Amino acid sequence: MDPKATYGKRLRKAAREDFVKFWSAHRSWVTLVTLLVASSAVAIQVLYRGVGSMANVEQTLVTGLVGLVVSMAGNCIISTWRGAKNLDANLHDEIKHRDGTISERENDIQEKERSIQAILQKPKRTAAEEHHYALAIVALRELGPNGEAILRHLAIHGTLIFGNYNPQLPQGFNGGQTREILEMCVAKQLVTVRSERHPAGYDYIYEISAGMKTALDELLYQA
């Protein structure tokens, strides 16, 4: 049904549809057969009793015609009432559906707004964290891509131990290059190193400085 049509047009259309629905093929057939039987009875009465018997027949026909008119008028009134009822029910369902759709869209918009705010609002750093963050930015800029690659490798493994044998090295670097860059990181306070003695010599253990870990976790993996 056209939502732009006036209420009167929609009501008349709904009443007409209900009226047509009421007068189904079965009901129309029964009514037609009843009229045909009544007409046949009148014809038979005239045929056997003559025209003089038409007085009672005429009264009967008038009464039947009036009843038919009243019945049709009642059907029209009922169809109009039921059409209005159906329109109200459909309108209620449509409003309910639209309200549900609007509510879902509002929830989606609010969820997206919360996500955007969470992305835009970076967590506030303490004074110490800001200091470490600034030092890390300068150090990474001086170390360049090779320094970042070594630090990512160290962050993944936690520690790198150099002794009689080399640890697992980052791809594209040998032991001497890796240790040279790690010593540069130590000088810039990004990495700490400690030595442990054992019967065969010394192990040199490198790991990211505790105070720099948060800053490096953010800077090494940012887009």
C-alpha cells in the first residue's frame, strides 16, 4: 500500500479488499443459487396458480430485496471497520519496525563513536614515562632501521645471550653486527647487559631496559 496516499484513500482500498475477500467464490455461488431458486419458485407459482397469486410474491420479492440491500450495506460498513482496524495494525507494526531499526542504528553509531574516542584518546603518560618516551624517539632515530630490527628481535626473545656460541640471530645479521648494535643500544639506555661467569668463560646477557619497555613497545610497532 502506497505510504504517500491519504488515509481516506488507503481506508477505501482496505475496505474494498476486505469486501472482495468476504465475497469469495463459494459465498457468491451460494447467493446466486439462492436467488435463482427463489426466482424459479416465483415462476413456477405464476405458471400453476396464475397472475393472481403475484400479490404475495411481490411482497416477498420486495422484502427479499430490502433484506439484500440491508445485507450489502452491512457488509460495506463491516468491511470499512475491518479495513480501518487492519490499517491501524499495519501502521503499528510499521512504527514498531522503524523504531527497532532506528534503535539499532543509534546503537551502532554510539559503538563507533566509543571506538573512535578510544582510538583518539591515548592513555596519559606520567612524567617519567614521557621522559623515557622522548629518549627512545631520539635513540631510534639515530639507530635507524637496523637498530629497530635488532630491538624487535630482542623484544620477542626477551634476552639474547652471547658466549661461546651466538644466540638465535635476527634474519640478515651475523653475530658481530647484532652485538655491535646491541652495545649501541646499551649506550643509549635502551638495553642493559650483564655478564655471568662460568667454567668455560663469560656469557653476556642483553635485554631491554625495564624503564624503556613501555616506550619501545609503542614505538617499535606503531604504524
